[in-house]
Amino acid sequence: MDSIPTDPPCLPERVSVVGRGRLGGTLARALRKSGIEVSGPTGRHEPVAQADCVLLCVPDAEIAAAASLAAAAAPLIGHCSGATPLAALAPAEAFGLHPLQTFAGHDAPDASTGSAAQWPDRRRARSRRPTPWPRRLA
């Protein structure tokens, strides 16, 4: 049985955020504030900028379609749904990021204080560029 790695997870250098709602706007702003290069947020039917990772902040019913549009933009695609399995992102390498709070709107203060990440393969997640963790996003 593999042991759980003690190395810190790694964060991408460039992220494309898809979804112009409260969550997409708030996460894009928080990622920028933490020093990550961010494209977007873009609408879910718009072209997705090339990046290390695409983060889908779209309604659950739109995740598979948005993932298909984003497939050529990055090797790693994630969604923010707590109810949609990672299989909806296939065939991309997938992850889930589930914010542990609600987002009131675009004018709300930046408050990205917690999340739960789901990585299907911890060894591959570890192989990315090392970044100190935990890393506050706002």
C-alpha cells in the first residue's frame, strides 16, 4: 500500500478560469492575488487560454461540455462541484476543488480561506513544481 506523501502539493504557474459567476470571479481574483498568472474568468462557451491548468466554475450540468472545450488548453482540468465525479472531465487528468464556503458576489471581499482538493493520483500531483503549502489564496 502506498503511503500518503508528505511532500507539499504543487500549484500550477498559469491557470485559466472558466465561469463568470461569483465563484469564478472570486477564485480568479484570489489566485492572481497569490501570484499565480490567471486567464479569465471566461464564459463557458468561449475559447480557453493555454495554461498549466483549467479550473471550471460552471453549473454541474455544464461541466462535461466545458471540459470538452477546454481539453486542448491544458493537461490538467478541474471543477468546483461537490456532486460531479471526476469522470466528467475525462479523458483529461482531472482534479476537484471544493470551496468550503459560499460566495456572495463580485463585490464581496476576497475570502478564499479553505477548500478541499481531490487528486486522483497523488504521485502525479507531487511531480508538479513545488510550492509551499498550505498556501493562502487571499
